[in-house]
Amino acid sequence: TFIKVMQEYGIEVNDLFLYASSKSEGKIINYFGKDYVVHDLEKAVYDNVDFALFSAGGSISAEYAPKFRDAGAIVIDNSSYWRMDNNCPLIVPEINLKDYSLEKRLIANPNCSTIQSVLPLKPLSDKFGLVRVNYATYQAVSGSGKRGLNDWEGAEKGQPTGFYPYDISHTCIPEIDVFFDDGYSKEEMKMVNETRKILHLPNLPVSATCIRVPVPVAHGVLIKVELEKPVTPEEAREVLAAYPGIKVLDDPKNHIYPTSTIAAGNDLVYVGRIRKDLCCENGLLIYCVADNVRKGAAANAVQIVRELIKERENA
């Protein structure tokens, strides 16, 4: 998907270096009509690389990302390994690209559910101020990678499965990543900590419940937000519609609202079901959906590259 999005965005390169495990060595990938060979990462050449995009898991990022950075590349890492490192900016380009600096050449890509959630929170925070946030996520099986998709597809066909603890084709599973002693999962705490870091609100009260659902692509997130200032749903729609990367779909009486089928395959965050929270005077309930593989991962990273290239050209 990195390659697909880079081509869609028209990012031209003088050379493209493709690295993977030894299993993929020799594979051919075409980029803008030219074939490139995949090489074993252990044989990587670090010099003369402008940007290095990583999506191979935390242990690989921990070992190899600093090698590319120290050789002069700007690294954008899609694993969770560097996200909470104080020397590593955690970036959603529409929100906090300025957190990047030449001294911090290793950039972390946030969690997929966090990315689509902080986008609507940012304009609301700027206009009305945030008091507290609560998330409930409905996360597609592709968020578990190929094994999650295979498990769902197999269960749909009645084949034996084993990756998820329950048959994902017939239920929702309130378990994503490992659980801590306090009952929260690692995925839930990613959303808590990353939201605070991206929005520069280290003391913001945030909680989350993350649920896996039998959908192939595109996560849904229900956001319950309490604001400092009074706000009507109409005012919130106007503020959200004006923010880059967001598309408001909010006419539920006519069945117009965000869905996974609408969000899959593009890089927008769709926002709808915007209404007053009956439990909170200055509260809103908001439902957002985005493609977790694209905006939640690959496209967000490529958008960072695109914006940094623009900055370099305009310098």
C-alpha cells in the first residue's frame, strides 16, 4: 500500500530501495513503469537515502530505523516502537507536521485508530477546548494484518480458525492486543497516550474500549467528547467540514453517515452522527470512519513524505 499510495500521489524518485525478509528476496515490484528488485534487509545500503518508510514490526524498526536515520535519511516508522519516545515526533500531517525538525529525523506514524480520531478532535480543541475524551472503536480485521484477514475469510467459509479467540465472522471481540493488570488493553492505552502527545495535551483525560468487528477494512470510532465551551451540533459540523482531511456525512434520517464501505480505498476521515451528549452539558457524540490500511497507516506516512518534500522544495 505504501507503493500504491506513493504512485497515486505522484511521488517521483531517482531510485527506490525495497527491503524485506529473505523470503521476499528477488521479488519484483513495479513503480511508475520501472521494475525494482526486493532485497534482504540484512544487506541494506543506508547511504544516499532521503526517506525510509518502515512497516515491518517493532523489533525491525528498533534495530534498523536508527541506521537509516544516522546515515542521513528521514525515517517514518509505522510500528508502535518509537511513538512515545520523547525525541521522536508522532505526526498526523494535517495536525502537527511542525513537530518535525532536522534534529528529529525519526518520525513515528500513530496508531490507526488514533489517527482518525485526533483529526476531528483537533479543530474542536482549537475552537472549543477539550475537557475529556472517551473512545469506543469498531476495528476491522485488517488491523490484525494478514493473519486477521485470513482468519475472518476462513471463518466466513466455515473453515477452522485459530488466530482470534472467537469466531470473528459471528461476533465482535472486545480484545485488541494484550491486556494489562488494570483491565485496559495495549491498543486502548496507545489511543490514550498518543492522543495526548499529538494534541500536545499531556494531562487530557482519555479512555478507550477497542473492539474487533467482522469487517475487512476501515475502522469506526465513536468519540464522546466534553468541551470547555458550549457547542451545538451545527457549529461542530461547520468546524469539522472546514478542516483538511475530514468529510462530514451527517443526515441520518436519509441514511447518510460514515460507513466502512464508504471509507475503504481512500484517505479521508468521514465524520457523522454528530449530536449532543445527553449525559454532558458541553458534550458531543461523534462517529468517524477511515481506511485503517491507508489513512491509518500507509497514506499517513506518505502524506508526511509529500509535505516534507514540499517544504524542501520551497526552502
